Amino acid sequence: MGLFDSSEPQWLEKLLPPQFKTVEASLLQDASTTNFLSYAEQLLDEFIDKLDPLENKPQKWKRTERGFTVYLKIRRNLILFSGYDSQKDRSSTPKKFYIQWERQMIAKRDSGKCKQGTILINDRGKIIKRSIKRSPFFKGIFQRMKLLDHALIGRNATQEQGAIDPVLKEQLNHLEQVATHAYISGVIHSRATRLIHLFRQILPELEPLDLEERHVVKRMLSTELPNILTGFTALSAENRELRHRDLFQALCQMELTLHQYLEKIEDHRLSKVDHLLKVNKIRYDK
């Protein structure tokens, strides 16, 4: 099963009523919606860091910033996540999405699944209702819902030394496949390979990084790097040659950022060892 857990064949969607069809890309491509969904992903990362896996009572968070309101509620069997773009003067099409995620322990499978995913779009007074379960624009949100689901049952492997969370590992495997494309060659392939190596060093030990830094790492892994490489391979030979230098520079900037994060992680490791050595010296240096 894929991430969206839908066994419906593609042809069946054409027969569905409009409210059950996947939302059209043209309705989500404006800058306001991009910022809205990016904000929702970032808050999900923050909520994951704040949650208490041992808490039996429902947990909930709500945040409103810059005209965006995002709400998360965790129940015994469901995770409810919704968001609303309320700043009408910024967008001619205010939007609200709503997701019901059936938790893994209820679904009795390797991960939970999206039971309901809906978006409401106010297009000049006309309300458009569509499904988001298959929409690529919501892929980042669904990946984080899956990660949250793992964390709630104590399977958030990012907190375990030497282990990579299953969702992040799946994204890393996808990136490795993208980097094997025939057009990803020479110095571009070399840089992509080095970035993958850096991800493998950083992902098991995200704890020393602050919230924004973790979000940058996850965003770079899940969307930015695979999208830029995939987009490059889709260009004509002439345009690939014209954009080769720009792509190389972009990968260098990403590599520099990851090196900075890795240095921070190494400093954290060194600090822990120095502390242990100091304690040891106090105890035994008589």
C-alpha cells in the first residue's frame, strides 16, 4: 500500500462525485497556499517534538500566526489535523483542510492511514469541496502524520542512537533512487552522493538541532533535494547544460548547511564526553 492507503483504481476517480475527487493542482499553486501548507508541516514537526507518547488523555495544540490557524488533536484511535487560511486580503481563495488519521494501533498495520482528507476552497463566494488524500501538495503533511503516528506508540526512532525513523528512511531511499538517474552524473552525482552520506550521519541524531534546523533537514530530504534533481532530469539536454552550474551551486549550499548541522551534532557529542570525563576526574582523581 502507498502512503495514502487507497486501493481505488485511477479510472474510478473519474466516476466519483466532485467532492470526492482529488483537488485540482490549479487550486493549490498560489504562493499563499504554498506558505500555508509549509507552515502546517513546520507546526507538525513542532507538535511531534512536544507530544508525550505516555499521555493517555487526549492531547491538543492550536496555533494562529500570520492569518494561518492550525489545530491538532490526538485521540485514542484518531489524529485530527486541520488548518484554515483566514487572511482573505492575501488570497482570493481562502482554504480550510481537514484530516482524520486512523492510528496505527487501531489500523493494525505498519502505519496508520488517512480515513478522511478534505479541503474546502472559497472561490469568490463559491465553496469547492475536494479530496486531498492523493494530492501531492499534501504529501509532506501525510508523511508527518505517519511520523507522528509512529512517535505516539514509542516508535520514534529519531530519538534512538544509531536508528533512522522509518518515514525518514523511506524518504532517504527515494532520494537515492532519484540520484541514480542517468542524467545525474559527474559533479552533480558526486554532490548528491555526498548529501545522501551527510543525511545518513545526521538523521539518527537530530536531537541536538533546534526545531527550525530539524525542519530544514526534513524539508531538504523530503521535498527540496528530490524535487530539484527530478526537475533537472526532466529538462531538455540544452536546458540541462544551461542550468548545470546553478544546480551545482545549489547542491553546494545544501551541503554547506548540512555540514554546519553535523558540526553542531559533533559539538554536542564532544560536550557530553567532556562532561563525563570531568565527572570521572572528580570521582577518581585523588
